[in-house]
Amino acid sequence: MPVLTGAVPIATTTLSAIEQSKRLAAYTAVDKHILPEHKVIGIGSGSTVPYVVERIVAQGRELNKDRVFIPTGFQSKELIVMSNLNLGDVDQFPTIDVTIDGADEVDLDLNCIKGGGACHLREKVLAEAANTFIVVADYRKNAEYLGTNFTPGVPVEVVPFAYAQVLRKLRDVLGSPNATLRMAKAKAGPVVTDNSNFVIDAPFSREIMKDPSTILAKIKMLTGVVEVGLFCDMAQAAYFGNEDGSVTVKRKVESKVVEELILPS
């Protein structure tokens, strides 16, 4: 694995080790992929994304005044507005230069589980609309196979009318006997997405998750499924902030994924 220098040094005064690693990954990815020529930028969701926006703002008002930022949900919309960046919509800008987003887990082939925050439908729309899709996360999300560390399962957004039928199919037909409807923590009843749908979390065996594209296709075929939180063959690179201040980078080169380590400068 090649070793480079130049990871962004970060302050240690108020952030936990995990938060430092998230910020390190976000800063490094923005520095390498949000370039002056990029004018339409997708902003994802999750706990790493505030650091993405923070670093973009640090690029300066002059550079950002002609840019438009497309959010994947309420959280990223608020971040864009509160940061005085130009808010846009994918309806206006169906082609995006770069989308940067977090992930719940990333495997050796850059396949991702996303949807822990129930935004995976809009996240996938912006990922597919982007010429370049970049993932940022801390070292805990870097895994050999999906489902290794992120154990709740594959998030499946489903229309409320069909949730019971989809749940039965996931359990009895597709091999996820422990699939469950995701329940809200601060309200009675299930989680409701920004699209007014429900979310089912469907854990699968290691054998099934070794081939995420196949189970993705099978779940998508179920009537009532809106979107599945498996992002297969979509990311061009993933940045993982490590505890020691280094950044592990996985990126696609032709048909292969190569890994390098960026050491603190």
C-alpha cells in the first residue's frame, strides 16, 4: 500500500478521537476533490458531512459565490443554508460535478451500506447524478465485507401500504429472518423518511453480503420497495480518517480498487 504525506493536521482541543477522524477524512477528501472548476456540488447526510461543509466554507467566499450546493435531506439543507452557501435542487441541476457523502460501511470493492439516517433514496439520486461520487468516514466504517461492523442490516425504504408484505418477503424468501421495521426513538411509531415512507432494516448473512449487487437486485424487485441502502459500484473513492492522524484512501483505478495511506504532514 503506497504511503503519502499530507493529511490535514487537526486540532485536538474539543473533538473526540472519532470526531477527529471524521473531520480528517472530510477535510482530505474536500481538498482533493472539490476543485475551483466544480460549480455544482452534492452534499450528503450523516455525522461526517458537517466537516465536509466546514472545509468547503474554508475555501472562501470568492470561490463559493458561483457554486450551487444540492442537499440529500433536511440535515444537509440546513448545513448549506446556515453556512450561507447557495442552495439548489437536483431538478434544476440534474448533473452534479461532485457529490461527497458519508457511509455506514464500505467494503473492499467500494460498495457501501447507507441509510442509517434514513436518507438513502435521496443520497442515491445525488450519487448517480454526480460525475464523481466520494465517500468520507472514520476508520470504523472500513470493512472487508458489508455487515461486518454495521450490524442493523440493509436499510430498505418502503411505502407504508406495502411494509408488511415486504417484511414477510425479506424474512421468508430473501433470507433475512431478523428483518424489522425501524422504530422512531423520540416519537411513537416507525421512522418516517423525508419522502413519507417507512424503513425496514434487513440483516443478511456474510455469504449473501459477499455479493451485495445480487441481493440489491432481488430486494429492488419487491413491490413496494422504493430504494435500498446498498450503493454498489458507485463510489470512485473512499476516505477513512484513522486514530493516528493518517487517512486511508481506497480509490478505483480502471477496474481495480487500490489503497494508499496518507500520513500527517
